[in-house]
Amino acid sequence: MSLPAEAVGALESFQAVGSWEQRARLLMQWGERLPPLADEDKVEANLVQGCESLVWLVGRLSDGHWQFAASSEARMIRGLVALLLARVNGLSAAELQAVDLPDWFNQLGLSRQLSPSRSNGLNAVLQRMRELSRT
């Protein structure tokens, strides 16, 4: 499966930095670039269940391709969610089902920094995306 252009860009920038400090800074920058969600989207119905931090997720289908937007109060989570969005935006529902989350964060060199609770949270976000794509 080919990667969306934004995901390729993410991979290139993360693979270009060596240290964890540089990677962490890059992660925060990705989080800061995440467009803010409208207040009307920050409602209970859009809250992802299974995340320790509050994460809101909205998705819409456009010409057979999914576009997601998300927000979180936690800086680290915002960065991780931004990288997840880079990986999944523009995919079809079938491609979305095939996304391998651990592999994606492994390629970015971030898997060691994913605590079990962060990993579970990101899996919950991806699961929610898959649920939305099935409706």
C-alpha cells in the first residue's frame, strides 16, 4: 500500500533526525501544526473512548476518501495524533482497515517512546476511525 504524501514527508523528516530529543521536538511541532477543531466538534459524541487524554475526532468521506480532524489538550498526544492523521488522511475505508499502527510508529522511530497507555489511546483513535468509515 502506498503512503499518502504527508506520511512520506513525516517519515523523511523523522528519519533525518538522530536523537530522541530532536524527534521529541519534531513531534511537538507536528502537534502544533494540527489545525484547531471547532468548538462545536468538541462534544461528547466525538470524544474517543479509551484514551487517558481527551481526544476528539471527526471524519468525513469525500469522493471515497476519508479526511479526519482531531484535537487533544495533551501536547505529546497531539503530536502523535497529527502523525496518525498524516498516515490515514486520504485513504479509502478498505485501506484504513489495513493500517498497521505499530509498524507506522516503528518506521518513524517513535515506538519505544509509546507507553502502553499511549499505545492503547492511539489504537482507540484508529479503531474510532475504522468505526466511522464503516457507517
